[in-house]
Amino acid sequence: MGGAIGFGLLLSTLAGLSTLIGGAFGLISKRPGPRFMALTLGFSAGVMIHVSFVELLQAGVESIGFAPAHLAFFLGMAAMFLVDALIPHDYFDKHDHGGSGDHASALMKTGLFVALGIGIHNFPEGMASFVGALQDPSLGISIAIAIAIHNIPEGLAVAAPVFAASGSRRKALLWTFLSAIAEPLGACVAALILLPFLSDAVLGYVLASVAGVMVFISLDELIPVSRSYGKEHLSILGVFVGMIVMSFSLWILG
């Protein structure tokens, strides 16, 4: 059992750190312009919406049933609404994007919200890869590969807005790393605390509520800020491409 636990923790760590690959992609330019940011934020929204409805909420429905999963989903949205209401902010749709302090502040907050959402998302994913590895090492590897592929665009979702707002590659990578490390933390919690009580039902509630959190972030943060760059067609194109990328990754992994 000890070897299986160590293997599960290793898989979760590697899958989580793949987020840093996406974070590196978010730093490809010295200062991302409005076209890049509109496309990137739209892409991130597409990734998060698709993962939420096709993977996370569906997993919740299969584990705990339609009504309980959707209740957890809407509770996740409500929780993020409360967080957002406690930290009021404005969108700067008509403001200049040439580096104003107000817009940079809003963009930074968007990046941090994305990091929060992805960190919450990664936490139960770490549990999933860990539990899968305990059941069957090949199953754990398959889950970890799927999660790693998903995490690459998610890292981009965190790094790009933070870098655009701060101009600091170090800060962008730091927040990307903090969202990534939630995955092995989830595995550690499963190993140390939840292992005796962990069940498909518990994981189903967690995944469905995380789906609600991610949909709220996409609709309330990512898409409005993406469109605020005045590149509406690039924004929706990014959503479209993000969904295609995630659909393809799910298809090739069966």
C-alpha cells in the first residue's frame, strides 16, 4: 500500500505541475497586446466552460444523480457570487487599455480569480488521480495524463492576465505555481484525511460544485474582460477554439 500511495502522490504532482507549461506559454511576449489578451481570455473561458459541463458536472451527475449534482453546481456558483460581491470591482469596457492603473488592477484581479478557480479545480483532480492510482496504476496514469493535458491551457489562463497586468514574469509564474500545487495538496489530503471516508459520492459533490465555480468565473470575469479589449470577434473565437481544444483532448484520451 505504501508504494501505491507514493505512486499516486507522484502522479498528482506531475499532473499539477504541467500547469506551469501553460504558464510559460502565457509569457511568450514582452507585453501582451489587446488582440492577444482578447483571444487568450476567450480561449480560457472556453476551456473552463467546456471542462465544467462536459467533464466535472457530468461526473457529478453519474456519481450522485441529476438533482444533487445540479444543486452542488449552483451552490458553487452562489459561493463565487458571494466572494465576488465581497470584493466589488468594475469592468473597463470603454477605458483605454494602454496600461492604466485601474484596468491593470481589474486585470490582475481577473487573473487571481482564475488562479483561485483553477486551484479549487485542481484540488479534487489531485484526489481523483490519487484514488485512481490506488485502484489500478494504469488507471491512475490515464487520469493523470488527461489532467496534465487539461492543465496546460489552464496555466495559460492564469499567467496571461497576471503578466499583462503586472509586467512581471516572476509574479505570473508564482500564481501559476500556486494554482498548480493545489493538485498534489488534494492528493495529500486524500491520503492523510479523506482516504477512510472518500467515496464516489463525495467526489461527485466536489466536482459538481467546482464546475459551478468555474462557470461563474468564466461568465463573470473572463468573457467580460476579454470583450473589454474591443475585440469581440476574437473573444468569441477564443471561446470556440478553447472548447475545440478540450473536446479534442477528451476524445483522444477516450
